[in-house]
Amino acid sequence: MANSLHPHQPDWQGRTLPPDLAELIRPELPSLAEEITTRIRGAIPEYAQPLDRSFGQALRTSVGMALTTFVDHLADPHAPSADLIRLCRRLGLNEARKGRSLDALQAAYRVGAQVSWHRIMELNRRAELSSPVVAVLADAVLNFVTELASQSHHGYLTEQASSAQQRQEWRRRLLALILECPAPSREAVEEVAIRAWWTVPREVTMIAVQAGPGLADCPLDADILGDLAALEPYLLIPGPLTPRRNAALVSWLAGYRATAGLTVPLAEAGDSLRWARQALALSRAGIINGPLARCQDHLVTLWLVADLALADKLAGQELAALAGLPPQRRRHLTDTLAALLETRGSAVQVAERLGVHPQTVRYRLRQLEELLGDRFTDPDARFAMELALRAARLGDYAGRPAAPAAPAAAPPRERPRERARDRPSGPRAAAGPAAADLPRAAGLLS
């Protein structure tokens, strides 16, 4: 970008403007500046502000400086123009900062050129300038205004690039602030959000994404905050995950595993992200599925695996009576207990689920009643055992190491006929879940 202005060059006939033309035009400048200012304010709504305020004074100063610099260059093509260049760039910068296009500023330049040319034509009638001089002067006005607009465009683009970088930096700061613990005040968030050009929502939904090549280049809506280049990429969605937004995310993140946390108040964004990341781990383990699995559809599962170490302790406590059994028998009994607790059904229904004979189930239930005693019929104990079995099964699927079994007294020996009756038979055996698909974690389920 040029750092000097050259409003006129020799014409095609090698003629230049007469040196005294500048002094002929200079007396017209005060009234010409006033006329241009008035016309700009009348023609361009964005600039129709009172002249006694800062904007009006700046408009007058800008018009006056442009006219003076133009006439100075008529007298001396090498006259200094750095101040006007800085002014024009600042005008473009201000338009960018206000979020406007350059349309209004370019229209103002056109108004200034038109008014100036009309004044030159009036001067021509009084001074009887030659046609070649008028032609060169017309080119000088056009070149000068074009250069002014070019300098403003330069300032506009520079500010846009700088603003974009600054906005990205403020958006990163904003996201980090929102996820701080304890949560910041809404006022603190709003203060940073203003600098990031981001509207603070009442609720947000966090998205956890599995890292992968090219993820950082995914296109996103302007109101989405996030860090897709992080080791654990994530996004912040303003408001709930609407069907339109859900479809857009599935499209943008195609090929990447992602999960959506719960929609929560802004101050709870950290919780939503934590749940989303837990769901992502379950998705990787194959426990939950879908292109964009939602935590709201898997709340019980997330709750059960929130603390697998504690789930192991629960299993060790609630199922301690089964700990000392031989592995195969222990598995048979825990499979039967899990099916009973989950179905709340009869021996026949449990048998159908396990693919064994109902009499086998009845025998196992008698064994469980003998081993568990009153806990087998106590509602609270049955609830705790069901939780332990479900959590252990999920932990087993998730691939976490099993905890060692708790020691227990030697239980009654299994009768030989149990082994024969445990063999799956009939078509239901193939249709029902295999024994390997049922709980066997925490050292008590295998």
C-alpha cells in the first residue's frame, strides 16, 4: 500500500496542471468543505449526526484535511500526505470496529468527489480554464478520491484481521473463564463476552469430541465456542441442542466420535462437560452408541459408572456371600440374580432370559436364598445388589480391571445335577443373552 498520494500525473499529451491553479482553488476550500460536510450528512444516514459533537467535528476535520492535501499536491506533487493517509486508514478502521461495511464511507467519498467537481466547473466558468487543464484536473480528482478510498480499505482490512485474532483470543479466554471452578459471576463473563463479540446465553450444552486429524478445521457456527485442537477437544453450544443444531454437528463432526452433555445453566458448564466426557468414554467402550450420543438418554448408566472404584466396593459388600464360590458357579448365580432383579419376573421368565430350564432357575434361587439369607427378600438389599450388578457389568464392558474378591466363608457345595441343568438348550438359548454378556466384574461376577 502506497505511503504517499499522487492526485495528478502528466496527461497523455505530456501537459501538466499550471502551478498557479492551486492558488486559484485554495480560497474555495472553506465553503467547499462546508458544502461537502452538509451533503454527506444529508445523503448518508450513518453520518447524519450533529456537527457540534465529536463525530461532526471529526467529519469537518477529515473533509478539510482531504481538500487541503489535494490542493497542496496540485502545487507540489511531492507535498507530504502521511497525515491524510493515517486519517483515511483510521476511518476504515472505525467502520470495521463498528461492524459496518465500507459502503457508507465509500458513498461519502463519492459525494465529496461530486461536490468538488461541481465547484471546479463553476470555477472554470469564472476563470475560463482550458479544456486540457479541466481534463487533467478531472483525472486528478478521480485519482485522489480513489486513493483515499484505497487507504480506508487498507485500514478496514487491517482492523478486521486484527479484530478477528483478538476476538479469537478473547473467545479462548471467555471459554476458560466459563469453565473455571468455582464458576465466575455472570457479570465477569459478560465483561469478557463483550470483547469476544459473544452473546451470553442463560443455558449451554457442552460437547466432548474424540481427537483426530483435521478436527480443528471443522466449520462451526459463529456462536459456538470451543477448542478442537485440545488434547480433549470440546465445544460449548449456546442453549439446548436443537434438532437443527444436532443435525449440523453430526454433519460437521462426521468421522469423529462425539457426545453431548446435559443442557445446564451457564454456571454449570463444567459439569456438562464432565458428563459429556464420561459419556465419550462409554461410547468408546461400546456401552452407548450413536453419531452424537446424549447424556440425557443415558443418565442411569452415567450415574452407575461415575465412580467405578466405589462400585467395586459396593459389589464387594453386597455380594460378599458369593465371593468364595467356584468361578463357574458364582457366575451362574450372579447371572440368575441379575436376571431376577432386572426382570422382577418368575422362574419361567428368568429361565427364558438365561436360556436354561425353569427348574434350574428354581434351584439357583434356593441357593441364593440360602447364601444371602434375609438380604434375598429385603427390598433395600435387593436394590443395592441390582445397582452393584449393573455397575459391575458396565465397568467390565468399559475395560477397567476387576477388583480382587473379598474373602468369605466356604458356601455349600454345588450339587452335581446343577452342572447338567445349566447347559443352554432349545431355540431360546441362541436368542437370549450369552452368559459372557452378563455381569462379571469386581471379582464377584466371573
